[in-house]
Amino acid sequence: MTEPSTDGDPSLAERVARLEARVAELERARPAEGEAVPDAGTFWALEGLKERTGEPGGRVLFTGAVTLPGGEHFEWQQEFTAEHLLDRDWGEAAAAVAALGHPIRLLLLREILHGARTVAELGAHERLGTSGQLYHHLRQLVAAGWLRTTARGQYAVPGERVVPLLVVLAAAQR
């Protein structure tokens, strides 16, 4: 082991040992991808929401900034009072939620967000079934507001629905 230097500075070995300990501490503190960080700094959005409002029942906020694989960039936030959400008829959301309840529809949305826009491009995917099945699922997603037609036979997720869609998917993660 190297002795400390005589001028009061720590030896190289001591400095390396401290650096290694610090790196190990930081790596333990870093969450796995997608895992929530348990420290108070994690809740910066929540703290900002609480500072912003005096609502006695609380508020719900979701927000996101997303760049899709095709380069399109979307930023969105939405905020509701808890009272509004708790008091409204949840049955009104049934069609939008139900449209997301089918694996083929989720696959369609994923493919469209990854850049497939035309019925021909979507139909080339081996899991999307016949053209009749494809159109059935596309109609369901359009009716629920998760998709819109941009031109004949072309579809896109409306910009104002990109972040909400990803929030729903994030909320469904276990």
C-alpha cells in the first residue's frame, strides 16, 4: 500500500479508492431502465404541480416530449382536477380504452409511430392479417381518435394523441 504524501495531499491509491467508492455508490443509485428513482428529486414534476395549484382535491398531470423514429417531435401536457376525473362518467372513455384493448390495434399504432403510414405498408406486416381485418382495426382506432386519415389509405397518430398514448402504455407497465 502506498503511504500518504508528505505534503498533506492524499496518495494516488487513496484518491483512486475514493473515486472507486463514489462510482460504486452512483451505480447503485442509478435505476434500471424504466425503473422509478426513489429519491425526492424524482418527484420534481409532482412538487411543481403542488406548488402551482391550491386545489383541495388534487390534480393529475401528464406530460412528455417525444421524438419518434421518423424524426417527428411532439410535446404535450394535460392537467385535470381530481374532482373532474372522479366525477365524470367513466363510461365516456370506454370506446377510447377499448380501442387499445386489442393486440393488433396496439401493433398498428406502434407500426404507425415507427413510420409505416400506408395501408400497403401496414398490410405487409405478417401479424396484421387480411386487408379486411386491417381496415376493421384501422376504423376502430380512427373512431376512437387514436388515428386519423392523412390522405387516402394513409394514417397517422394525431400529434395531440402521441404523448397520451405513450402515457397509457407507460401506466399499463408493471
